[in-house]
Amino acid sequence: MMRKITFGLLWLGFISYAFFFAPPEQPDTFELIKNLSTGNWQGINPLIISLFNIMGIWPFIYSAVVFFDGTGQKIPAWPFATGSFALGAFSLLPYLALRENNQTFVGEKNLFLKILDSRILGILLTIGATVLLIFGLQGDWGDFLQQWQSNRFIHVMSLDFVMLSLLFSTLLGDDMKRRGWQNNQLFWLFAIPLLGALIYLCIRPPVKIEHQAI
């Protein structure tokens, strides 16, 4: 119960901060989002481009865990996982507050789940994230800090990245057990923000399927 309350309060606190305490919205925010989404990146700090696109990788990372976790929950996982592609942690925090511990996968893997369970997905995400990280390192940190302090979109997006990086470990333990992985020493490697999660998806064993008793 304490875990549920903690995630619930964290969700409410994050929403409250984003709307009432974060820096003000800038008039060119919509234009910035449009340019980032369409690849019109001329004049945009590579750090912001990298961060924006990595925020598109995180939902795939979470989907590769949440869709398996959701098979044993009273609530469906797909609305929260799907919503994370647009809302990030704002969408996932309610799921974390409502879910129960689930260390088994009951049912069959359809094509969609087979793709999410594949190490190939992890490898592709790792390649994409590595390219983005290298590209982002060419950016202007001074400019990024100035925009982080003055632009609500960039400010909240940065905090969303931190939140997603820290929250992944709350699902990690159950997913490892669903795969029969008892090596708890590796847990802390996989809990490293972003890179640990990507390593995990690249090397984790396939999920173990348990069939319901008839």
C-alpha cells in the first residue's frame, strides 16, 4: 500500500510541478516541437534534438517490460504503455501506482509480444540511443542550461527523462524473475539510467510462459 501511495503522490507532485512551478511556456514551443518531430533541426541545439529523440526510445523500453507485466494485473497495461509515447512518466506513474507485483507470465506470446521479447529490439534501441548520445555530446551545454531554466517544454522533458530513468528499476526485478533470472548482482547494472535498461533488453532471456490450470 505504501508503494501505491508513494507513486500516486509522485504522479500528483510531478503534474503539479510541471503546470505550476516549472518555467513559463515559451511562444515558440509548438514550432520547436514541430521542427523536432519533422527533422527540421537547423539551428536547434543537438542536446535538445538528442533528448527529444531519446524520449521516443524510452516508451519502447518500457513497453518491452510493461506489456508482460500487465498480463497478470487487474488493470490493462496497454493504455499506460501507449500513452507513454506522448506523455512519458505522466502516463506510466499511474500504472506503477495501481499494479501489483507480478513475477509470472500466463498465456501465449502473439507476434507483438514476440517482437517486444526479442533481443533484436534491444539491439536496435541500443544502436539508436548510442547514435543520439554521441550526437548530443556535440551540443552546447551552456545554451541547454539556459533553455532548461527558461523553457517549460525543455525543463519538463528533462525531468521526464530523469523520472523514466529512475522508475525503470521498479519493474526490473519482477521482469527478471519472469525470465527465471536469479542473478540479483546484475540488477544494479541494469538499473543504470538508460544504458543499463538497454543492456538488459539486449541480453535478457525470453520470458517463461506459464499455462493456466484447466
